[in-house]
Amino acid sequence: MNWEPIRKSREDQVVPPHLLDYAEACATFSWESIRRELSGLPGGKGLNIAYEAVDRHADGARRDHLAIRWLGREGLVRDFTYGDLKALSNRFANVLRWLGVGAGDRVFALAGRIPELYIAALGTLKNRSVFAPLFSAFGPEPVAQRLMRGDAGILVTTKRLYTQKVAHLRERLPQLRYVLLTDAPDDADDGLLSLPRLMEAASEVFIIPPTDPEDMALLHFTSGTTGMPKGAIHVHNAVLMHYATAKYVLDLHPDDIFWCTADPGWVTGTSYGIIAPLTHGVTNIVDEADFDADRWYRILESQKVTVWYTAPTAIRRLMRLEIEPRKQYDLSSLRLVHSVGEPLNPEGVVWGQEALGLPIHDNWWQTETGGIMIANYAAMDIRPGSMGRPLPGIEAAIVRRIDGTGAQVVTAPNVEGDLALKPGWPSMFRGYLHDEERYRSCFVDGWYITGDLAMRDEDGYFWFVGRADDIIKTAGHMVGPFEVESAMMEHPAVAEVGVIGKPDPIIGELVKAFVTLKPGFEPGEKLRMELLGFGRTRLGSAVAPKEIEFEEHLPHTRSGKIMRRLLKARELGLPEGDLSTLEETR
Ligand code: ATP
Ligand code: MG
């Protein structure tokens, strides 16, 4: 099905968007001018993410503006102004300094979305130490692996998580000097300290030391969708990207109330759940609880969220419920909805238009890119199913690898190839932790090869085809799982689909779809035949699934992505590989 473009214009925007004319924005864009919109450390002492996110507002007119509103799982609400955040992050930075933690030292966090996590992140950056967040639902082994690989010297966590996941592995972590417990009133021993006690004793005054924009700031592990998670290194200069994308893509304005649903254990939850909104001095909502449709709609309503950043996995979960959000909730404050993390099926974009009264703006980026690279903008027409166009200042292209060595830009439109980016943007990763060779292998002929396949249409919109690892070669065709999944999603019974290539002696690989059904639909032979037929009508017999299997759940990463490699390994009876990021069945 060809989806009609969703027309967007300046007139239908409640607030005039920052990016009005894409061509002009691209022509006039420069990183220098973005840098000038930031403050820089006083006295020309460099650039520090936490200063741009907190102190420059706390020292100015937005001192008393609400920076973070924290919504506790049980209904408790805690508010932090920019002034509060400055004082608390200063205290945390002083705690680190007092413990002898310095520039470049790794400070890990293993916690749910509690206020201390946000304070620790900002205080760590102020101290020029490196903040490395871990997702709190990781099991003990993935935690230990990451702490070891990341040379963790400090860990901020809770009593419960420490006891469950770290205590018994402590002897394997000799470099872990201190564990700071956010909820322990007293120190347990010399290495297991009470964070509240340390915070209490620390001064509220902290002068951020000179920070080179190239100083390491963040260490993020990738989602592990395609294999063993990699540790991506980011520097303070990334704040230019956080700020620029929050301006041009998220379209933040001073009165906005922004909510990013991602957990800071993943790059989205740190770049956009902490840093980017704060660089604009807006109010950032943090919800401690996990996905719950009613709770989420009530947050949008009661907090009067204006800009919402979420993920396809959540959108698909909302889509399958029989809730009519606009009838049941007052969503009138909402003006923009964005999504990242996985391909957003056109069905999802259009669902937003109908159910929320707003289309969903898909954008594309990776842990490695540190910030949004390709996006749909507030004032730009949306082509459902497309990731949009590159951010001004970002050069993206489709390239063809030649004999596995060189890379050639494909200039013709609508040709599939490797999605590549011209290196040099401020938040580009500076390395994979302890894997220089892998890092170097990402760059070919002056391009960063993303590992995703895509195509670009005649108007410069990019369309996701699939991860290079997931592409299916069937009877001489290259088939991207996304195209097949999106088509199958159009069937009213289908809630979610994961598509893989299954080795076949005659056609190379055959397209196999794993399908979960919406409530009220029963798996069975009749529905299977109907779906096979539906696929053939939509996609043609060369591309349509030849096999369909009904599943109660598809395997997802903890960040919500369908793990096709696991569907495939299970189908073929092969080793399942790294499962540290596999979500428990939901
Ligand atoms: P790993 O690299 O460990 O296999 P991962 O690639 O899932 O895991 P992330 O960096 O969290 O780790 O995810 C980035 C990837 O997610 C992208 O390379 C792309 O495959 C996918 N992705 C993100 N946003 C989009 C989008 N809007 N459309 C399509 N794919 C997307
Ligand atoms: Mg990846």
C-alpha cells in the first residue's frame, strides 16, 4: 500500500518551528553557530555538557524554572529546579573529588529511573569523569561484564540492586573502588558507602575544571540487537549535537514540557532523557514506572506534556489496545510526537494521526552517532515509513561497498545500499571500548558505514530497509525485513511481526514471518492461510512470507527492539549468542 504523505505546514504548528525551510537550514547551518548558542565554561575554559545542561540556566533567568519533575512509581512527585539541580550535582561532583575520583575515571550507574541517577550523571560530567549507565534489569553477569570491560572505579546503585547483582561478584571487580548506595543511611564498609551521607557532607559549591571538548564524557553500551554489545565512547563536544537536535528535531521551546520514555541505561535515555532537554532549559518529565498505557496517557494529560519522545515498541503496544486516547484523555497540550529505536511502520505514523491527533515523527540514529541523524521535522511533510531527512550539518548517503574494500556513493534515487555518514559531527563516537580494530573497520573511503541498509528517494527522504545482518537473500532478491513486517502489520489481526531469512536449498533463503496476534484473534490454519495470501497480495510472491508461525511473544531487547537474530538462531537450532540484553517475556 502506498501511504499518502502527511502534509505539514507552518500554519498548523501551535509554536513556530525552529526549522521552517529545510533547504535554507541546510545551506546556512554551521557547527560554529551552534557552538555560539551554547555558553562554554566561564573564562573560555572549554565546554562541559553539565554546564550547558544545568549551570548556565541556574546562573541565569531560569534558576527557578522546573528542570526535572520526577514521578515516582507509587505516586510520589519530586520537583527539581535548575537551581536545585546545580546544587545537587555540585555536591555529587564534590563527593567524587573527595573520593579521589578524577578526569577520565569511570562512574557507572545501575539504578532505575530515580532522581539520584540524574544527579549522579550531571555531577560525574562536572567532575570530568566518565558516566556509564547500565540498565537496572540486567542480570548479574551482564552487569559484571560491563563493569569489567568498562574499567568501573565507582558504581552508584541501590541496596537491592547491589545485593542482587553485584555483591557476590565483587572479588572479580578489583578495580571497583567504591560502591555508593543511594538508599543506605550508613556506610557498610570502606568500599560500600552511603551516598546520602556523602552528599550531606559535601559542599554545594563546585567549580567545573577546564574541560576539553574532546574529553571523554559518556560510555554507552549498544543494545546487543545484532550481537555482543559494544561500548561506544563519547566526548563533551557531543553537547552541540544534543542541543542542535533538541532544537531542530524535537523543536523544543522555553515553555515546553518534554517527556522521553527511554531509560538512561540506553543512549536515548541519557542523550534525550537527561541532557538535550536541559540544554534548552525546559521541563523534563521522568517517570520511574515501566510501560503502562493508562499511566502513560494520564502523564501526558496531567503533566501537560507538549513534546513526547518514545519508541515503536511502545507505539505498537498502544496500538493494539482498545483505548481511544483522544476520547478518554485530554491530550490537548501535546504538539509533537517523536519516535526512535526501530523502524516505525507507516501504520504507526498514521495511527498517531488518528488516535493522538498528531502524526508520529520517526527519526534514526545509533548509540555510535550520539544524537539524531535523520529525522522528520515539525514543519516538513511526513512520508509514512520514511525516517526523514538528515539533520542540517549531517551528510548522509547510500553507498555501495566494492569488493568489501572501497565504498562508492550511489547517486541514483531509490537504490538500496549501505547507509553511510560523513564523519565529523560533534557527537560521533570516538571509539569502541577496547576494540580499536572494530572501530576502524566502520570507516571506509571517508564514510562511516552504519551497518544499516536504506535507500534515498528523489527528494532526499531516507527509507530504512533493514540491518545489514538481517537482509534476506531470496531467489535473487534482497528483501529487507522491514518492508515485509510493515505490510503484514496492515492486517487487522496482526500485533507484531518479526521476519527472518531461513536457509532454503532452492531459493537461498525463504522469507519466514513470526507473528503475534491482537486480542480477540486466535492462531490457526485458517488465519495462517489468510495471512500468507494477504502477504502475497501486498508484496508479490517473491517477497511475501512463505512460512508463518504464530508466537505468543517475540523476543525483544530490553530497549524494545525485535531480536531477529534470536528468532533465526532458534529456528535453525543454532547457539543463541549474547542474551544479556534480552527482555523477559512481557
Ligand atoms: P547492536 O549494535 O548491539 O546490535 P543496536 O544497533 O540495536 O544494537 P542501538 O545503537 O541502540 O543498538 O540501535 C541503533 C540501531 O537501531 C540502528 O542502527 C538501526 O538499526 C535501529 N534504528 C534506530 N532508529 C531507527 C529508525 N528510526 N528506523 C529504523 N531503524 C532504527
Ligand atoms: Mg548497532
